[in-house]
Amino acid sequence: MASAYNDTVRVFKAFCDENRLRILEMLRTGEKCACKLLDDLHITQSTLSHHMKILCDAGIVQGRKDGKWVYYSISPEGAGYAKKLLEQQLSLEAFSGENGSCCDR
Amino acid sequence: MASAYNDTVRVFKAFCDENRLRILEMLRTGEKCACKLLDDLHITQSTLSHHMKILCDAGIVQGRKDGKWVYYSISPEGAGYAKKLLEQQLSLEAFSGENGSCCDR
DNA sequence: TTCACACATTCAAAATTGTCAATATGTTTT
DNA sequence: AAAACATATTGACAATTTTGAATGTGTGAA
């Protein structure tokens, strides 16, 4: 499965789960402790940990450890990178060549 | 599974498959016939059709039927909507309230 | 009207993902 | 050192997604 798109897929998958979107929404108002996130979501602790790993591996979220606690926040760099990827995927190229009518003869 | 995030998830899932990313890349240079896409991808026709449905249902791609053929292209409106959704998900809110230290006492 | 073609749909199998219970790891408190 | 706590990891299972073979639908050509 290794491909040039792995990185892009990893980033966008971060936004493809309802609970992860809820988490991002909570983080939009600033850094939150994992236990705070857990309070508001109706999932178990191991499930939260799983989602935080996906968000962090995608670079969208960063964790800051402080004693027993971990504080999560949206990574500005990761957010910028995701936006850049989306722009790239959707930008229309100025194209000089032959485009249409592969089929009509 | 019905939730307020359904729409968002549907849009971002469009970008979470390697073949769909390849398809989008091909469409960046303009409208393409399904058969042209099929030529360049190493998947079966039914698999292509499945992916095109996901891209169209997400609003990212639009299809134009012409006789036996369907020409697909990136939808500028859909593309704009996806970018808007991502902005929303990642924008940091100016927040006046209490944020931190849910845990330390 | 019959045939060939382009694309969509259905079905079943394989792969991936989300979930929770149990357990492990590391930190603070007693 | 032991107990309590916050989070991560593992393992198992259910749900979802990707895929291709077979089939259906609509269109143009013979």
C-alpha cells in the first residue's frame, strides 16, 4: 500500500470520523487536557487515546505532556499543511494540451 | 450514525483513498471521460464507478453525460465548499473563557 | 431490431477502521 | 515503597470500505 499518497491520505483521514471532528471542535477554543476531552465525549479512554494518536500522527494536533496529564492543541503548522494539501488536490491547472473527447470519433 | 458531522465526513472521505486522489489529480488538467480515467488507473470498471460515485456524492466532482459517455470534472463549488469546511474545522476561535488546567489542583 | 459499447448496480469476499475490556507504563501522593 | 491516577497499548470483535465478477441499463451503430 505504500504510495506517494500515503501522507495525504493520513492527513485527510483525521477529518473522517465524527468523534475526531468533535475533538477538533473542542480544541478550536484552545488547548485541552485529555481528561477534559474524555468528559465531553461518550467514548472510553482507550478509544480517545486511539483517536488522539491518529490526529497527532496526521500532524493536525500536538500533545504537550505535563506530569500525569497530556494537553492537546491544534498544531498551526499541521493545520496549514492540511490546507495546502487540499489546495493542491483541488487546484485547476492551466493546461495547454489536449483534453477532451477521448471517445467520440 | 446520523449526525451533524455526516456532511463533513462525506466530503473528507473523498480525499482518503489513493485511487480517488489519482482521479482528482487527473481531473486537475480538465474534464475527463470515465473511459480515459479507467485507462490510466489499474482498477476495474465497477471499482472506478464506485469511486466516481463517492466523489460526486461528496460534491467534489461533477459528471456530464454525453451519449454513451460521462465526462467528469472538478466542481468549483464543491472544491470551495471543501476548503471552507477545512477552514472551519481548523480555525482557532478567539476565546474569552477558561481553558486550561482542568486537572491540576 | 439486434448488437456492441459505456457506465451503473448488486453481491460477496478481503482489508481497514472504530470500539471496548484488559493490561501496561509512567507520574504523583501517601 | 505502595497506592492512586492519567494515558497508552494490546487483543478481540463489529462495522465500514475497497475491490472485482456478474449483471443491469441506456445509447448509438449495423
